[in-house]
Amino acid sequence: MLSKKWEVIKTLINNQEIYNKSYMIIRRLRNDDIITTTLFARQLGVGYDKAEEILHILVQNHILDYFIMVECVNPEIKNDVNEIQHYKYFNSLREFNEFTLASECPLCGCGNKYDIKNAKIGFKKVTNDND
């Protein structure tokens, strides 16, 4: 029997085939797996906009959490193979918006900014999801 959350999602998606595929994709994710909108769209066999809509429903219903990631744009790091690129992660839009006001990289002390324009959004299963 499906949980109440998934029953709600089933009615919101309103397409049995897409719902079934979505359910299977999300259920197969391990807690540490990350899925992007593009990957989800490809696995689901739908367009980017439809995948984005379904992911939004899954976040609203606490099946998935989202996070935002931006990369440091230090040109020395990108050219040196021995240097590890570093990223900043955000778990909320509020946190991300506050960071964009003073976005110099505190990790490498390079004085460069993070690549805010190319922020990536990823999705992970909610860790306390028992469904």
C-alpha cells in the first residue's frame, strides 16, 4: 500500500505511466544519491519542464530535498590539475540569496567570487522518509 504522501503525488501528477516511472526512480535512489532535473527528465522520458514540475511536487510533499551548489571561479584552481575545485552548498533560497550579497570565496582566500550565474540544483531523498 502506498503512503499518503505518494497518494497525493499520484493525484497531482495525474498520469499513471509518469507517476509509476517517477515512483520507481525515486524509490531506487539511495540516501546519498543526487538527481538533477536533466537526469530525472531523461530517466522519466519527459521534457525538462515536466520533470521540473514533478520534482517541485516531490519537494513540496517532502519526498525530496533540494540543495544549491556554486563553484569557486578561481582561475588558478581551474588550470592546476593538482588543485581541488571547491563548492559552496545551500539548503535554502534564503541562505543562497544572503550569500550572493558577499560572495567572495572564504575557502581558498583567492578573493574571487563564486559562479552564482551557473548555480546547480540537485535533489536528494528526504533522510527521514519511511515511505
